[in-house]
Amino acid sequence: MKSRKILCFGEDNPYLMIERGKIEQPGEWMKVFKTEFKYDEVNPWWDAYEMTMTDFCNNNKTLPIRISVCCYRNSGKHPIYGTVVTTTREIEMAPD
């Protein structure tokens, strides 16, 4: 079933993006990981991916991590469905 979202003006093509805060430039973000987009999918599921702690959070478990679900568009303007800012420590402490 196709979803017609006002935010994305058409089909859903979601992807997940993970960024970490820059220590030297508070408020600035560095892309850590981006999934492939799921064409015309309203309930996306992405494969597991492994990365080092250095790549993920620069070995700093209190560094802000921003996780966003975006909608891919050919125009290059990718609306954001939602974002959460957390830390690696908070992720580790979350209940299963």
C-alpha cells in the first residue's frame, strides 16, 4: 500500500542517517553512516551493520549522536521524518 505523505509529496523512500557531534565545533555534525533508501516503503527495515567505536562515536560515549529518518528525493531535498539526539552511553543503558 502506498502512503501519501504531505511532507514528502509522494511515495515514501526512507533512509536512516547517523551523525555524531563534532567536539571542536559544537552544534556541527559529521555523517557516520547512511543506509540505502527503501523505495516506496512505509515500514522500512534495514540490515544490521557493524562499525568500530572510533567510527561511531570517536571513542567518546558522551558525544552526541543524531539519528534521523529521512525521505529520499531525486531533487536533493530530503525531508526529515524524525530525529533523536542521544549518546552511546544512553543507548547502552536503554532497556532491551
